[in-house]
Amino acid sequence: MSTRTPDALRTPTRRRGVTRRFVIQRDGAELNARIKIPQNPRGLVVFAHDSGSNHKSPRNTRIAWKLNEVGLATLLVDALTHAEQALDKVTRQLRFDFALHTRRLLAVLDWVDARGTLQELPLCLFGSSAGAVAALGAAAARPQRIASVVCRGGRLDRVDPEVLAQVQAPTLLLVGGLDHASREINRLGLEHLNARSALEVIPSASHLFGEPGKLCELAERAGVWFGGELPEREDGPDLLEGLGLGQDWASQPVVILGLDPDEELDWLPEPEAAAVADPAASGRGWALDWRAA
């Protein structure tokens, strides 16, 4: 395996922060989640993943890294429970249940607003491909709460035009220049958005933005769009206080193994795995120290 540094790690400075893995319990469902909060975050970006994906998505994880670097907290959360994911691997039906995914995303937003420290942050949504259906549906249902939306290769053809018309949050549609189908779908969907919106095409990129540097460019554009809608945040108290997210993982570095575009990542390893001194030396991955100051 190559030890080339991933695009998302090339920025020379990274904000300190903390990462926690936990379970969100809402409406009888237990959803695995991971939150990263940098120092003095300007907002919280909640990710809605593509069909068949989850909070371990390598692409969304790398995008989240870039957003963390510009001062945005990120929340990656599963839309399906562990049992539902196992069933979906066989039936492939739940991944296309857009109504279910939208309800789950709304439940996650309600969970955020039930946390006193998090509800102070402006909320943004990032939807990938089919996940854009849930992101736009949630934005339409929470017009006063959602500050901004970004969609990557969004399946806007699966969103009711009336729902698109109800979205009030500024919305950026990002598509790859080589992804002709998504370009047309998003061009048509853009016509139904009444909010301030834009369609940006990233040259020489495919639907998954797997070409060198393209995922990093997408993340940077998303960060600029989100940042343009959010005020700077003054120094304040630790937002993790009072969240009740369980074990304090901030005391340990996070070791990421196997940074392959098609490989899932086990984000918060067991303590003995986190003690690996130099995984990059063996060509297996990168050690990232997200520990708080």
C-alpha cells in the first residue's frame, strides 16, 4: 500500500480538537456516530451519507478533516442501525428508503438541539449523492435551523420539486466535470431551488471525486460556502462539557489504518491499537493526534 499523504492532510496546520465516538438513541433506533469539535467552532456540519454507506465513509471522513481545519465541527452518523445495515447488505432496500433516511436525519438534528452546548452552533448539512435527498428534505423541514447546505453529486431527481422550493438555506451543488448525468440532474434541480443557490462543476472529476486532488478541492469549496454563511465565534467554554458522550477519547491519539478510497475506516480503535507508535512506518496508515490542549 502506498504511504503517500492523503490530500486532506496536506494543509500544514491543523486546529486542535477532540473526537468522540458514541451512539445516538432516538425514536427506538441506535445510530453509531462520530463527532469532531475543533477549538471555538463556527458551526456544526451534519453529514448525510450516500446509499449503502455509513459514518466510516472514507470520502466523507476526508471532507470532514478539511472542514475541521477551517473551524467547523463535524458529525458523521449512520442513517441505519447495525441490524438494518446487515439486512440492507442482503436486500439493498433500506438504502433507497429516502423517507426513512430523512426521518433519521431529522431525529439526529433533534438530538443536537437537545444538547444545550451544541444547540448554540449554527447547523449545516452535507449530503453525498443519495444522502442529498435526506439533507434537502431536512433543510426544508427545518428552515429556521439550517444555515447552509452543500451536496456532492446529489440525486436531486429523487427530491420532490415542492420540497426543493421549500429549502431556505443557501445551497451549493457540487458535481464532477466527468459526471455528466449528475450535472444534468443538478442543473434541472437548481431551477426549483428558491433559496440562494449555485451549481459548481469541478473539472476532470468523476462522481466519487477519486482523481488526485479532486476530493480536496471539493472539500475546500464546501468549506468556503459554509464559512460564508457563518459568523466568527469568540472564545468560549468547552462545548464537550455536559454532552454526556461517554468515555473520554480525547486523551488518546486516533490511528487511521488503510487510507484506501474504497476501504472503510475503524475510527476510534481500542486503546491497545491507539498505542501504535508509528503506523506510517509500516505503510499501514497515519497517526493523527486530535488531543485537546
